[in-house]
Amino acid sequence: MNDGLIYDWNRDASASRPPLVMLDDETLRDGLQSPSVRAPSIDQKIRILHLLDRIGVDTADIGLPGAGPHVVRHVERLAREIADARLRITANCAARTVVADVQPIADVQQRTGVPIECCCFIGSSPVRRYAEDWTVDHLQRCTDEAVGFAVGHGLKVTYVTEDTTRSDPDTLRKLFTTAILAGASRICIADTVGHATPPGARAVVRFTRQVIEEAGGDGIGIDWHGHRDRDMGTINSIAALEAGATRVHGTILGIGERVGNTPLDLLLVNLVLMHWIDRDLTPLNELVHAVSEATGEPIPDNYPVFGRDAFRTATGVHAAAVVKAFHKHDPELMDAVYSGVPAKLVGRAQEIEVGPLSGRSNVVFWLQHHGIAADEELVERVFRRAKASATVLTEEEILTEIQHARAYATTRLDA
């Protein structure tokens, strides 16, 4: 397709591509905290892990072993799968910032020989400290002990402050510095309750970069872990990358506690379209459906890119433009004329349906794509049936009209 057919205002005002963009999937841990999901079987988790690897996701949270022996078994099985299948994706595990949670991660790493990053999380905001009766000194002691223990047992550590985006600078400076001095390799900013706006995300990332520099933490990475209580998960992740974060977290379908986490599937699509990463996303539709099946989380019909309606149209004017593009024998034009995301990017295709808002071109296109001659009488019959319907016609309903039309034509000939 001719590039001159689309003028891209995004390109004129876009931020420069970050030097490093890594992705961490939280579907198999943080995502499962949703009160509505079903816990996947280990076989389903393995399938999801393989699909994440195919798409090029860098790391995956494979569980919180401190939750009990059943989680330890799954974590160990997933770690072994990474080694046995020679997957490129690396493993991390969540842990409260206490030695008791870090120990089982160290044990699994020792038994499997698979490197596991330990993500130690601790509440940092004033509201959380007040609710828990915690002092900053207490948090610093926990941080120093747990991070130091993890590093001493050969674990790389990402230090996660929960509710970072509602935490005061003085507390964050003390906690980040303590974690860095204890040996943490990365600092994770957690927007635990989805409080941040894009300017807020940029501000806290820049502040974290400053603290790391002050602490002499050369090479310390910054993570962004977003939630979507205000529906800003994706845009905040992009803002965090603009400001200097190098790894962003998310879950497939955005599953997670309350209304969920940043939807990693949609973040991937946006990062590819922005040319910030290069990935083959054709397996992504399969991954989204695998997570839906494994967790029982339905995919809304109007869910962007992966919902049933994402590339369907039954509106006459819209469908007519798509059909005209099709007749120009230009698949890319057909994919772009009424879509901001190319369907082929994720292995899908544009679909034309027939309903009460359709034009005759919808009917003609539908018939032709089903190998049925679109004669005028047949088109008119299906068109009238669509106009009398309250919903888009199903394939069975259209085929029934075709049968009736053929039966009527036969009767006329016999007469």
C-alpha cells in the first residue's frame, strides 16, 4: 500500500525510541489474583509459557513459592520446562520482603539449576504504613535482611515498592537506597491501585533514576508495574518507558486484582506499531485465547484487537469502503481503510457481516466470499431480511434465506 495514503500525526509528535524495552509477563502470578479467574492446570501454564516465549516476552513471573507447597511444585515444573525446552524466556518469582518467602525461591533455583529472579515486594505508601502500623525503619530493616539474604544465595533481586505512585519521596529514597546497597539489581515502581496518570508515571520514573544515580547504582534497571483502575495501564507503561524505565509488566487480557493489570497483549501491539520493539505477533491471538480458556476469563466482543468484533463490520458505509479496497486487490489497503490496527499483525482478517445497518454491498461481498452467485433477486431477499432484523444475521439465517430463494425460483420454473 502507498505510504502516502495515511498521514501519521503520531509520528510527527512521537517520542524517540527507548534504547531498551523489555517485557515481563505477570499472567501466571499477579494475574491469577483476580477473584473471578479459574486457576490453570500445570499443562495450561506450560502452554502459556511456550506461547509467551514464541512472542519474545523477556521474563515471566511463574509464581510465589512462599504461598505454599502446591505453588512450589508448579514453580519448579515451569522452571524445569524452561531448561528442558530451551526456552529463551527467563523466570522470576514474587516474594514478600521476608527471608521465609525468599528461601523457597533459592531452593528451587538450587534444585533445577535454572536462574530465577527474586522480586521482593513491600508496601511503601503512607496510607499502607498507617494501616499496617509499619515504620520506615521497619521497612528498611526488612529490605536489608531479605534482599541481602537473596543476593547471598545467588538470586538476582528486583526490589518492588507497592503503591509507589502514592508514596512520598523521602520514604522511597530511603527504601531504594537500602535495596541498592543490599545488592538489588533492579527497582520496580508499582502503580498498585492504578493511581498514576502519564505525567505522574514519568515523574516517579525520573525521580527513581535520580535516586539510583545518587546511590551509585550504575547499571540498576527500572521496572514499571501498572494496574488499570483508571484505565491508564497501557499509556502509563509507554510514559514510563519514555522517562527511562527499561522493563514493563502486564498480564494477558489484563487479568488481575480488581479491574486488573496493564494488558500485555495490547501493550505489545502498541509497542510494535510504534516501532519501539520488533516482534512476530501472529501467535498472540492464540495466546489470548489460551489464557481465556485456562482462566475462564471471557474475551469481551469489543475487546481491542482480539475481541470478536475487532475486525468485523456490518455498517453499510464502513463495509462499502472495505469492499472497495478488496476489489482493488490490495490486502493492506483493505486492512487499513477502516482499521487502526492491521488485522494481519495478529493473524486475523477483516470480516464483513450483514445486519440492519448494512448496505447491499455487504450482502454481495458475503455471498461472493461464500462462493454463492450474488444475483440481484437473492441479494434483495437477504437485504430485506437484514433490514427486518434487530441483530447481525448469522450464517445459518443467511443460508436459510438462500434456500428459500432457491425453492421459490424452482417453484416458478415448474409453474
